[in-house]
Amino acid sequence: MKNGVTPDPDAIHPIAGYDKEIYIKPTIKNPNIIVGEFSYIADDDFERHVAHLYEWNGDRLIIGKFCQIAAGVEFVMNGANHQMNAVTTFPFYTLEGWDMQPPAMSDMPLKGDTVIGNDVWIGQNAVILPGVHIGNGAIIGADSVVGSDVEPYTIAAGNPAKPLRKRFDDEMISLLEEFRWWDKSVEEINALIPILTCGDTEKVRAEIKERLAHSG
């Protein structure tokens, strides 16, 4: 507890007196956008950063807990896709006066849900394309265009975004995936902050191993 305040997942503004950063979950109106607790964006409106999310496509944007989304990030959904298996990609069916019925769903390059894991940091002005899956603990560089999946705890950047390096070795990543700190209670997470923010990876590794052993 800081300044007598307990973290509240239902609060919209997590910083007193500052309205340009919001917890996303309590602001969502679209049922096809699912966001976990304490994920935030550096803006006052999240849904305007989600483009072409149309009910008839059936795709969803799913974001985990404790994600950090910078200003200018854009999630482009499947509704942005045009038919690509014909001579023209022009969407006559969407425009007035053209004699075309909507193409069959099987003719559209739909890529399914876009899924962002937990504790993912997405840098400023990054673009996340349809159907991408970004693993827990990943970092996406500023101005990146992400069109392919990103593995957990991997730093990816560029246009198109490519993996630069893993944040930790495979054992540490496996431990973190098993530990799943983001699913613990506010009280437990508060107590874990010295571990979660420690720069001594070996100390953290030992502590998590011990806690997992005791919980098993």
C-alpha cells in the first residue's frame, strides 16, 4: 500500500491528477476486446487504438494483465484485410452502388484473434497486425510493425519486427512462466515487488525456485 491507497483494478486513472494514462479494463465497451487487470495505456481512450474490429469477422483482441502500452500504439484487426485470392483486392461490396455481395469468409485472409500475453511492454507507435500472438514478458520496440508471433520474454523490434534477443535464459523463462506472478493477489504482488524489480537475475532465480518448491 502506497500513500494509504491499495491498487484498484476497477480504477480508470491509476495516477492521481493525471488523465493521460488509464487502466484499460474498466473502460472497455466492445465485448470482443478482453483486457486483464492493471494493463494500462498512455492515453485517455484505448478503443480508438483498435482499428477495423468488426463483429461479423468474429475476431477478438485479448490482452493479459499488467501490460504497458505506450502512446500511439495501434492494433489492426482482421476487418482491415481485403480479399487476396482474386484479380483485384478492391472491396466493391463495402461501397455504395457496386453490384457485389460480400465474399465468403473462406475467401478472406482472416488470421484469428490477436493475443497479447501478460506483462508485455509495447513501445510508442508500434503497430500490431491481425492474428499476432505476443508471449508473456515480451518487449516490442517503438515504431515496430509486428506481423509475426513473438515468443515469451523476447525483445522484438523493426519493420517488420524481428526477435533481437531473449531477455533471460530458457530456464529463467520457464520458471517465470510457471510462477505467473501476474495471477497472484494484490497483496502477494506487493510483497513480491522486491523480487520482481531486482536486477540480480541469479538472486531472483533462486527465490522463484524456492517459492515454487514450497508451493508444490
